Amino acid sequence: QKEVEQDPGPLSVPEGAIVSLNCTYSNSAFQYFMWYRQYSRKGPELLMYTYSSGNKEDGRFTAQVDKSSKYISLFIRDSQPSDSATYLCAMSYNSGGYQKVTFGTGTKLQVIP
Amino acid sequence: SQTIHQWPATLVQPVGSPLSLECTVEGTSNPNLYWYRQAAGRGLQLLFYSVGIGQISSEVPQNLSASRPQDRQFILSSKKLLLSDSGFYLCAWSVLFPVNTEAFFGQGTRLTVV
């Protein structure tokens, strides 16, 4: 079983739709939860990170963490064509003074104008 | 502000040739440095990480090696490339908890071994 599982997609939605992206994990040591956005042929860029269960909102983006279910989500409201990208979830914990980060495989999102 | 430089952006190399990819970080001291490989449908695979000069840990046995000759320089190398080494290579850095836990990525090097 992979430590982090992510729906690969692709996911195609009309402009203005609410998008839900999800990851599950098996390692209860994970403490920090992140979402990265990666445009084609570019490095990933951090969108949001959180370290507690619950919701964290930033503009049109909401990150949700449920540690009891080992499940995290990213919601995008009023999706735009510029949101078309691959979204990677990532999780980390401190291992001997170093942040061990594990990434999901990414979900490719396409927002249709 | 912190920046990360990675080069080259694209590289085409023949099988059996050597490889050297370089990554440098500016604006921070003693970062944790990482090399990842991203293959289609497989996500980001951690290859090497370093918590300090000369300190390299390998996550996966590879035809690759890494070195950290200076605090903010991380180099990925191979003596003889294999076809299976093709992929998108990403350098990243992070600092320790609790201030920052996220990793910041370079723009990547797309390596094609032919």
C-alpha cells in the first residue's frame, strides 16, 4: 500500500464549477499537509499547507484535513481556466531533524471555458 | 527573498554518457536540499536529500549519485546514463519546522536519454 494515494484524474469541469481534489494516506506520523499546483513543464508551487484537522481557506481555495480518517481535500470555488494544472498533495513529518515529504501522484485538472 | 536555480532546463544525452545537474539556492542558510524525479503517472519520487554539506542520504538505489560541495549547492550526477534515467528532475529546498515545512521547487530539468 502506498503511503499516499491520490485520484489520478484527469478531471474536466466547466468554468465556475466547484472542484474537489482528494488524497488518502496510511502513515499516521504525517503532521503537515500541503497542496502544490504544477503547470505543464514547470516545477510544483505551493498552494496551501496546514498542520491541523479542519479547514483552511485562502481566496477560492479551501484545504481540509481529517486526521481521524486520514483524508485530505482541496476545494476550488468558481474554478477558472487558469486553474488548469496538475495538483499534487504532499505530506511530511519530522524524521531526525529532516522533513520527510511524500507526494501523491497528482490529479490533472482541466477547466473548460 | 529565497530563490532556487536549476539548470539546464532540457537535456538530451546518449546512453552511457555522464550527467551533471546543478542546483543552487539563494537567500537562506543551511537548507535541506532534495532531488526528485517525476515520471508520467508515477508522481514525485525522492532520490536524494541532504541536511548539510557533505551529508547525502539516498532514498532509492539508483544509477545516480548526489553531492553537496557547498551549503547552497546540490549536484545530481551519473557516470553512465541508462534509458530508464529519462524523466523530469526537480531540485527543492526547505527549512526546518516550525517556521516553514513546505518545499520550494526549481523549474526542473527534462532529461531525455536516447
